[in-house]
Amino acid sequence: MKTLLVPVTLHDALPSVFETALLVARRFGSLIEGVALRPALAEYVPVDMVGGMTWLRDEEADQAEAQDAGARFVAAMEAAGLPRREPGAVCSPDASANAGARYRWRPDVPPGDAFLGQYARLFSATVVGRPGPEDGAPRMTTFETALFESGRPILLAPPEAPSCLGESILIAWNGSTETARAIAFAMPFLRRARRTLVLSAEGGMVPGPSAEDVARSLALEGIEASHKELLAGRRTPGELYLDTAESVGCDLIIKGAYTQSRLRQMIFGGPTSHILSQARVPVLMAH
């Protein structure tokens, strides 16, 4: 987790996104890179169905918002005491590995989420705010673009800034390829955690290894993990994951995203959808 990408837009969870990235950077000596994320023109040309008119956002207003985003990012990093590294600066591999937490801001990014999906492939993880339907909430398209297009994990910041991250980890295990991939990406966290719980929930499994199998596999990696299999009762798997994380004091959840299709989860719900709407701790996700 040596490089973190933080796409910055002006939403209510921005302080939590910054703090989540800072907690990871201090833990691993990471470089945090911020970029201003602006919708592409095609993403914000709504049609007035009554009058048949379209409207465009003001380019100058967009530029001003991007500058504001950059100012907030830099202010948050400086307030945290991180040194700045200018884009394009070249260091030796040894120097970079031991440089400690630091940041840089890249101002020259094109508008549109497509850039984010491609650029995020260069980073250990992308830190985004938990999306939601409320005004001022982070956009779902930002989360989904980084998740599906980057090939890298997403670190989902909760609405309220966390005070710690990675000390006590819950793996929301469902037997799937997606969650196996999330565990692989999360190994830097798992190797440093004080406590790890592999949790499976009745009704939330697909054909695959059990929670006990995962715990045994982690033991071979030198990671001590307990395991638990819960009966659903009246709670959904997503509720079981979050309720258990809260009850045992976990500060990070590892979860594969969208084992079921997005369309199915939109219609019927699912663990990913529930966690996206309700998680109060950071969640590391991969697809």
C-alpha cells in the first residue's frame, strides 16, 4: 500500500476520505496523490423533458471547483504534517520505499470518470467516499469506475472520519473469486493487524472454500485469524457482516464487491449494496 490515489470532489464525506488516506499512508509510508475529478461534458448535459432544452455547466465554475478541491486537499495534507513531493520527481527505489508518508497534487487531469479508471491502475488503492443518494454524498459513478476499470482495490471511506484503521479486521467471506481477490490485495493490512476474523453468513455463500479454510490458508502466510459461520435468522448476510464488525470492534472490512450482478442487487438488494449504504468503518473492496 505504498501509493494511494484520492480523486477529490466537493462532497460531504471529503474530510473522511482525507483522514482514511492519511491513516493508511502513516501505516505504510505511502504517497498520497490527489486529483480533481470533474464530470465530462456528456456526463452533465441533462435534458429538460418538458421544454426539450439542454443546459451546460459553466466551464469557469468547473475550473474554480477543481481549484477549490485542490486547495482543500493540500490544506488537509499540510495540516497533517505531510511533506509535499512535486509531480514528476524521480527517486531511487530505496529512497521511495523509505520516504514515509507524503503527498502530491496533480492538477492537469482531463474531465470524466474514464481517466480515473485508467489512472488508478498505477496505484495500490483508490480512496473514495461511500456513495449515497443524498445531496452532497459522493457519486456512485466514481466508486464504480474505480472498482470495475482499475483492476485495483477500492478503499471506501465512511461518512464520518475513522480514528483508526487496520488494527482489527473482518473478512466478509462468501466463497467467491471477488472476495479472494480482495484478500490478496489486503495482505499488507492483514500482516499488520492485531486481530483478524473470517466471517461467513448463511445465505451469503457461493460454491467455494469455507471460512475455516480461509483461516487455515492465512495461517500458512503467517497470519493468525479466527473464523466464524453465522446463521442468518432474520438478518441478511450484509446485516450480519456489519453487525458483527461493530460488536467485535473491527475498524476495517475486507469484502469482494458485486458477486451478484449490479442489476440484481439494484432490484433485490445484496451484501455489497447493504455495505455501500450502511458501513460505518472503512471497507476494502475488489471485484
